[in-house]
Amino acid sequence: MGPMKGHASAPGKIILCGEHAVVYGRPAIALPLSGIRAHASVTAGAAGLGIRFDAPDLRRRWLLSAAPNDPLSALALTTLRRLEAVEMPDIQITVTSDIPIASGLGSGAAIATAIVRALAAVFGRDLSAAEVSALVYESEQRYHGTPSGIDNTVIAYEQAIWFQRRSEPPHLIEPLSIAAPFTLLIGDTGVRSATRLPVGEVRRRWQNDPARYEALFDQVADVVHQARRALAEGDVAALGPLLIRNQNLLEQIGVSSPELERLVAAARRAGAAGAKLSGGGWGGVMIALVDPETITPVRTALLEAGATQVLETIVSASA
């Protein structure tokens, strides 16, 4: 083992377009938020205490031995087995994050990814993205039961992906080509809504009126396909109207909210090329497509319209 010290970070993630319809077999596009990250540091701990966690953003501190079934405790144990650790090290794992919790930005998967990589650094190991993704997916199962695989894939590979749910796993997950970079602002409504609630309501509405909702999902899929072409061709200008159209469809599906619509409208008035909610809806966050001239006015407009915070990230072109 190397020195008892390691640090790693991992990005958040955002759904660019396709949420909700993705549950019904249509595609979605997810992007890493390289400028918005979770961090994990591993340092030497007190002798005989084993692994101690310190998560100041969560206002939590605990010993693994006292909470072995905690998802992060279980993740650390699984990772140590993967690293073939002979004995339990006396270490402290400190976790911090710029990613809003419970906002559809992949906070849990990003924290898990950072922990896995920091532990690997302590043991002098360089785990592949596939190995990290598999460990994080297992951790996501402890939180969510049957996660889609979007979060751990986008975050572990730090790669934009095209995702499509199949009737039987494995689902379709493909790297996405991005020919030109673009900038997104993320406006946080401050309203927390468990994803299962809007997802459950959409299912109820779909069951009551399947023809209408299947048609809406088909229209969302058309937006996602056009967005894929625009990204591949570097046609950033085409993305704005597609985001606007996706937002209109999400409103018809029934997952928007007054808070989200206020931020979307404010961003567009201030010059954003497009804006929409992102994630489950009924709260959480929205995204706005901006350029160097509109970043500042859109940020100001979002804050004035009630955003509790505004984050910025550049989506890089594919290598």
C-alpha cells in the first residue's frame, strides 16, 4: 500500500432531454457536469478505529463499524475487497460536494465514484472506468433498488451518453458524439421532490389515457433524436429550440411546476437560447443554454426569479 493519502473527484450529471419518456422505452441524452463535482479525500485515521466517514455537507460523521449497512460504508467495504485489502485500514474518508442533493444531478453516484477512486489511489491502484462504474452501480442499487444505469455510467466515464431502456437489461447505453462545446446554467428551485412521485403520477395518467401519453412520448423521442444530430454536427444553435419544445412537452406530460416555469421563463427573457426542467420535475432544477454574452444576464435573472443557486458548466466536445 502507498501512503495513507488519496484524493479524487467526480462530476455530477444532467439529463439534457428525454426524461420521463425514457421510462417508456424512448431515448434520453445525459451529460457529465465537469464543472460541478463531488470530492473524496482519504487520510490516515486514529489507530484501531478502522474507517471513519466525515460528510460535512450532509452534517454526518460515523464509524464504518457502527454503521456497516450504510450505503457508503458498504461501498467502502466492497471497494476494499475489490482492491484486495488484507486488513481494515485505519483511515478517514472525507466527502464534500458542489452538487445539490436530491436534485436529479447524480450527487449520490458522484460521491460514490469519488470514494472509489480515492481508495484506489491509497492502494496505488488505477481502476478502469468500467470497474468504477460497476462498483458505483452496486452502490446505487442500495439507494434506489433498480437504478437505470445512467448516473454511474455518465459519471464514472465522464462521458455524454445516449440511453434507451429495453424490456430486459442490459439497457442500451452508447457514448455520444459532441462536436462543439456549449455552456449550461443550472437553476435550482430549492424545491425537493422525490423522483418516484412525478414518475408515479405520469404512470397513473398514462394508464388512464395511454394513446395521449404515447403520442407525447413519441414527440419527446423526436426531440431527443434531433438533439443527437445537432450535437454530432456541432449545431449548438439548433439545441435551444429543442430544449424549449421539450419543456412544452414536459408541461403537457404534467411534471413541471410554477417554480420551474418561472425560472424557465426568466432565463428565456434574459436571452437564453433555450431552457427546460431537468430530471423528475415538480421541483429540482432547470437548465438554460447560454453563450458568453448571455451568461451574466441569465444568471442574474434566475436569481431574481427565485433560484436558490445557479451553477455553471461547460459541456466539452468529445475527444
